[in-house]
Amino acid sequence: MGSENLHEAAEALSSETKDTHRAITSLVEELEAIDWYNQRAEACTDADLRAILVHNRDEEGEHAMMMLEWLRRKNPLFEATVRTYLQSTGPITEVEKQMKAEGEGGEAPDASGSPPSLGIGSLKIETSSKG
Amino acid sequence: MDLLKRSIAPILPDAWKAIDAEAKRVLQLNLAGRKVVDFKGPFGWKFAAVNTGRLAMLPSGPIADVASGVRTVQPVVEMRTPFVLDIMELDTVARGADDPKLDPVIRAAERIARAEDTAIFYGYEAGGIQGLVSASPHAAVVVGAAADWPRGIVRAKEALRSAGVGGPYALACGRKAYDELASESEDGGYPLRKHIERNVLEGPIIWAPAVVDGAVLLSTRGGDFELTVGQDLSIGYAFHDRTAVELYLTETFTFRVLEPTAALLIKRS
């Protein structure tokens, strides 16, 4: 069984939603693993064992970030929030307000509440023919 | 407040929405280059140049036995085109009008779309941009009559294939070429444009008013042509008096031809 945590019948869900569920579940597991290894490393008394646990914990950090990046690429919600909060500076609770004020990245609304750019972006027409 | 200074314009939010929506509609109709080239960005106002990865060697270093070079970059061009709107007309939107007169928005959107596409297709030397038609090493294919378009496109595709440029392909048509393809029919009465799209080109025909001398066949496989945008197309505020407000459409961008052989001009004689 892939996952027992679906909240709706699998037949009612799209493959995108199920893949997102898999990724979120995996991300949760990776973050839990970091927590567990962190606690074990701190509590254990053998230095060699601690080194291994710390190594494993750091590996889980990589796995978690890879999963987060997958979610960012696939999901507009993650894309927007990652751009806003990750690698920001200053008080985290002020980041969103600061972004709006500065119009960073050309995408946040300005003080009038309107988007500073018209949001045209790419208009490229995707075709499958190989000619 | 940012560079666009929209928050100090005497324009109500609903009127801003109407202006933005009209500009976006016209831009999406008129911008042809963005429908066929790769797009990078938008990177915002602070983005100044594209890293070309190249080094321009200097004739001598600061001291003996030290070679030096300067990293070359391609700076973005900042374009701006103004337009004036009647404040009373804009206020009608707040009173419920759903047909404000926004002709100046339409003209400005057409102008900046034409400017961007002219730079993409023919280049803009003063801005350090080489266009994909100007960069193409292929001799133009000449089409003598409307009925010759399919054969001309086949020859052009063959020229690209011979240069190692695979598809999918698209055809960016100037006004006259597009009108001709749209209005002509094959012997059996089947529209020429549809026949070309489905059976000859196997890709889209794009309305590209900036193309002035026929049509451009190009590969859309990716990696050949790159439009890099800093601040994407935006409307800003310049100034106002008692009756009118001057706004402008602006953007920062540059364009690079990475594979010159991936486009070919088809001229209509």
C-alpha cells in the first residue's frame, strides 16, 4: 500500500494531487528523521556513533530540501511562499509586508494593491511536432 | 512605492484594473517573439545584464607577466513609451462605466510590443541586440505567389534541417503574409493557413506585425533564441494636471541569438 493517509477516495484524486501527497508525506518523514537523529546524536555516549548519527541527520536535510524543491517546481503555492520567505533577511513575520512595499522580483503588489508588472511573461506556444 | 510610482497617480483601483487589463489584452495579441523564443525572467528592476560567460582579453595586464581580461555581459535595455488618459474618463469606471475610452493604452501597448519584436527579429544595434533575422546565415527563400507558400516553407524547413536544426518549427508572419495565408485557399477550397499549419509546417503560424518583409521560419525546440526580461511589461505613472494623467508602458529586456542557423527569412516577392 502506497499510503494510508489519503483523506479522500483515491479514485476521486488526480495523479498530480496524489504525487503531491507522496511528496508532502516524504518531506514530513525526512523532517521527522532529522529530529530523531538530532536527539539521538545529542543523547548518545559513543563519539563514533554520534558522528554517524550526525552524518545521517545531515543527509536527511539534503533529502528534505530536494523534496521541498520538487514541491516548489510543481506547486504554485509553494513557489510563491518559497520565493517570499526563503533566504529572506530581517524579522520573518515582516517579510511579506517588506516584499509588498519594495515590489521585489517585480511580482509583488505595490502600495496601491496593483501588480507592478502586467504579468505577461512567456507566451511560448508548446508544440510536439519534430518537423 | 517602487519605480512605477503608481500609488501617487490620481487613478482609482478599478480604473487601474481596466487600464492594466486593456494593456495586457493588446500585448498578448501583439507580442509575437515571446510566442516562439525562450523566455528568462522576470528578474525585476535590479537586474542589469546577462552573463555571456565570455572574457574579452586586454592587450596588457596591470604588471608584467599577468594576463587579464574583462568579463563581457549583455546589458538589458530599458524601454518606455508614454500615453495620456483623461482623468474624468477614468473616473467613469468608478461610476460603473464598463467601456472607458482607453485608445491611448492600446496604441502604447502596440508600440512597445512592436519595439520588443523589432529588436527580437531585426535587432537593435544601439541597445546591443542582434535580431534573429539579421543573425541568420541562410539566404532568404523567395515566394513568388500565394500558392507557392507551401513549397517555400518546405524549402525553408529543409534548409534548417540541413543545418542540423530540428523542430518543432513555427512561422512568424508579417501582416501581408498572414493576410495572404488567411485569405487564400487551396484548389480544393481548404484554407491555405490551415493546410500549412497541419500538413506542411506541423506547427503554429504566428501573427507577427513587426516582421516587415514576409515571414520567418524558426525552430522552437529551445536553446536557440533567448529573451531575458528584468522588469516585465508594466505601467507606471509620470505626472498629471487638472484634466489628464500621463502614464507609460515600460520594460527592461535583452535578446540573444544563441544559434543563428535556427531561423530563416521567407520573402514574398
